[in-house]
Amino acid sequence: MNIDGRTRVIVHLAYPSTHLRTPSFFNPLIEQQGRNAVLVPWQVSPENLPKVWDALRLCESLAGVIVTIPHKTDVAGLCDELEGAARFLQVSNVARRTEDGRFIGRMYDGPGYLQGLRNEGHEMRGRRVLLLGAGGAATGIAHSLVEEKVERLTIANRTRSKAEDLAAKLNTEFGTDIVSAGEAVGGDHDVVINATSVGLKADDPLPIDPDSIQSDALVGEVIMQPDVTALLEAVRARGCTIHKGKHMITGQTQLLADFLLGPLGAD
Ligand code: ATR
């Protein structure tokens, strides 16, 4: 990678940043495409985020930011404009900086997750899906799952009211009644997706009892470090098909690059 005075910088805001894998997918892609840009991890605590954000507005080399745990909701509030699903969900995982220091936020976790599933041969249309979590990543994925016309979507979250609010919002937005809040129990769901942050830390408990999941179900993660989480290991031992968290990134890397840097050849 040839970094020079014209290199456009993208910072990856996270806390902690030690688990980040996006740079290892993103940087080779933009290098291969001959784009003069680089993605750099920045570990920023939630309390310092507003101050850092104000400083980023002034950085003229900055193309934008990619955002992950725990900043996606806060960043949506800090953006000057939100587009598409980000506006509906008030959650943003990427923001482009304009020349005059404004930020335009979008949300690609949902489209990226669905593309990642598709790339691995998994279609979601007509499936019965249990989604664990109602935070930033989960809301984006939930939005895309309903858009994709799953048969049923159950959302289970530690704070149940957040799952109920999200279910109601999605049913209203799409004019449907297929989304509901429920318990973290596999039951007759044929797809289970962990979109909580449980599993990031080595001593975390499992986000769901693996024995409650059908042995022919597909179980997906959003957590990408470790590559195979304790949950994926446990359900694989039961015979389930597993879908690693890294596919959420591989599915959306190109989408993020095009949004932040413009179409190929424009930077
Ligand atoms: P992200 O933007 O990556 O989704 P987030 O918005 O902070 O991160 O959301 C984290 C999700 O993990 C939430 O659904 C959270 O549940 P709450 O809404 O109840 O906070 C869930 N989560 C985090 N820690 C958890 C824990 N120890 N047990 C169960 N769920 C947890």
C-alpha cells in the first residue's frame, strides 16, 4: 500500500478496537482496485466520541468513518443527515464526510449481512428467523430480513422493550405482522442469528441455549473475533450449519468503499 500526501483516510471507530477485522478485508480490496485510501482503526470511548467527532469534521483528508460496537446509535445522532435504512432505524455504521465537514450516515449492516449469507448460498426468503439482539447491528439486519420477505421474524433481546419497539416499528414500516418480540429459544425457527455483543469476550456466556436450536438450523453470528465463537462451536457439534460473523463484512466491503470513496475511478 502506497500512502502519500493525497491518500484519503477512513477511520474505524470502535471501543474496544482490538477485535477489528474490517481493515484486513477493506484495505486489500481498495489496494487491489488501485484506490488511494486507507482504513485505520481508532479506539475511542463512548464518552469521548462527541469531541473526536467534532475534530473529525475538521480533517480535510478524511473520506469518512466506519463505525462499530458500541457507537452505531450515537453516530446516527451525530450525523448531519441520514439516508435510507439509517434514517428509519436511527442507526448508522458508516458516515461520509463532505468537503464542508458535514457527515452523511448510512446503514449497511443489514444489506451486508444478507449479501454475506447469499454469498455462502443461504437465502432468507420464506425462512423462520430468530434474531438475538435489538442494538445497532440487530436493527439493521432485522430491517433487511423483513425487506427480504422472511416468513417470520422473532426478536429476542435482554431488554425486552427494545425488541418490542423494534418489532412494532418494522411491522408498521412494512405493513406486516410477521415480526414479534420473543424469548431466546430456538424452537421451530430454522435460522438463528446472534446479533448481540455476547461472545466477544472469552468469558461471556452463550447468548442462547444451543440445545434449544433444531439440529438442522442455520446459525449465524455477527461477532467476527473469534472466527468461530463458542456459540458456533456448540451448535456445530449439534449438527447445525454455521455462518461466521466475518461474512457481514465481506458482504458489505464493496458497498462501504463505493459510498465513502465514490464509484471506482472517481477518487
Ligand atoms: P451493536 O451496534 O454492535 O449492535 P449495541 O447497539 O451496543 O451494539 O447492541 C448490543 C446488543 O447486545 C444489544 O442487543 C444488547 O442488549 P440490550 O439492548 O439489553 O443492551 C446485547 N447485549 C449486550 N450485552 C449483553 C449481555 N451481557 N447479555 C445479553 N445481551 C447483551
